[in-house]
Amino acid sequence: MDDKFQNLKVMVIDDSKTIRRTAETLLQREGCEVVTAVDGFEALSKIAEANPDIVFVDIMMPRLDGYQTCALIKNSQNYQNIPVIMLSSKDGLFDQAKGRVVGSDEYLTKPFSKDELLNAIRNHISA
């Protein structure tokens, strides 16, 4: 087990219950504390109390999509330093570029593997 993951707060925002559950299970096994949200609106209402160390956000969501959610996090003085990892079922260059424009720190294609998830955290959380 990697000490880096102990007590790390991770927020997973995805309208898919399967993805939320998968990520939550994988991350909790590594010692992370996981907060989930079904969309950007719920995430924004939870982010203040959760104060996550890193955020995974799905691009395709109803109401407030991943780009808008990421942009809102990155435009907030309180949260702009939180790494935001975009999740997408499309491996499109356009999506990746658009993700970078709104300030995302990395881009994972779904379905992601446990290693991809953990490596994304390792890449963005300094020990």
C-alpha cells in the first residue's frame, strides 16, 4: 500500500453510478477518502465541505458538464490549485485540448484501469 494515498481526499463526479462505485471502491482500498457527486451542481455544493485533494470529473454530464465544472473549480480562488482530472469515454484530441483550455490537469479515457487512476493521483499529488 502506498502511504501517499492514506487519508487523501478524492472527489469523483460522474453521472454513472457504475463509474462512481468503481472509482470509490478502488480508491478506498488504497486508503483514500472518497466523496462522490452525480453532477457538477452537486459537486460544487460539496466541494467546500469536502475540500478534496484531487478531483476526477466526467465530461458528459447533464446540467453542468465536466468542462464547465472544471472551469468553475479552476476559476475559484479557493480551489484553483486542486488538480482536476477529466474522465471521458471518448479518446478525442479535441476533448483533450478543450479540457486543457478549461484548466484540467490530465485526461483519462473510460474505462480506466486501477493503475491509470492511481498514477493520475501520483502525478498530481506531491508527497
